Amino acid sequence: MSRITAWLLSTITVVVLMFGYHTSTSSTLAATQNPPAISSSGNTGSPSAATGSSGSGSSRSGSSGSSGSSGSGSSGSSTVTGEVAQTEWGPVQVELTVSGDQLTNVSVVQYPNGNGRDQEINSYALPVLVQETIDAQSAQIDMVSGATVTSTGYLQSLQSALDQAGL
């Protein structure tokens, strides 16, 4: 009888420990209000982080999106900002640098980053999306598995920016 009791108690203990174990959904990275924008230059071929303004996961005050373009130098390149795509996890906004009819740089200036899971997903998804955009020179790119919501918002804002740039 004592063997059965010991076995039963140890089984219950293991089950309680298994269901009581919580995996971490937040990374050890410092959570900041304005994380760096995700950017890649077509010349380097590798994504990198660049300083910029990012969304905090909440929508802007009544604005459905902002867009615009501005010249950025005498080399004939211009910067075009796509409209803000509102997703269920937060806003996504893409900024393009265009020289002639070529995309030379893509930056994601707003993206969902309200919690550790958002940061984890976007830290791998956005550089992939940016690099695929540079390689394809269009919005005809694949979505990133596991980041469907961000990918959809990215593609909406990217298409808006490409339309403004006339590409």
C-alpha cells in the first residue's frame, strides 16, 4: 500500500510541476519605448538596425496613416514613407529609399513591439522581409511563417510606398 501511495504522490507531483512550468515569452533584452527601426541597404546585402522612430504598438491619434516623400540628396535618391497599416498587434509602416527606379534601402519605422513576444517575432521576421524586398525590388515577396500579421501589415505599407514612388 505504501508503494502505491508513494507512486501516486510522485506522479501527481510531476504532473503539477509540468503544468506549473511557465516558459518565458519575454526576452532578456531591455524593453524600450522606441526600439530601433529595421533597415537594410541594397548595397550591403545584410539587414542591420538603424536608429529611427518606431511605433509603440498603439495607433496614432486618430490618424489612419501618414505618407510623404522627400528628397535626400543630390544623387537623385528620394525617401518615400508608406501609409501606416493598422494590424491587430499594432501599426506597421515602411520607408523606402529610391534611386532612379531601384530600391536602395528599406526601413521599417513602425512595427508591433508592445511585449516580449512581439519583439521576438519581429526581430527575425522584419530583417527577412526587408532583405526579400531589396532582392525582389517589389512587393512580390513571401510572408514570414509565424509572423503573418506583421507580414500582412508590412506588405500593405510597402505597396503604398511603392505606389507613391511610382515603382
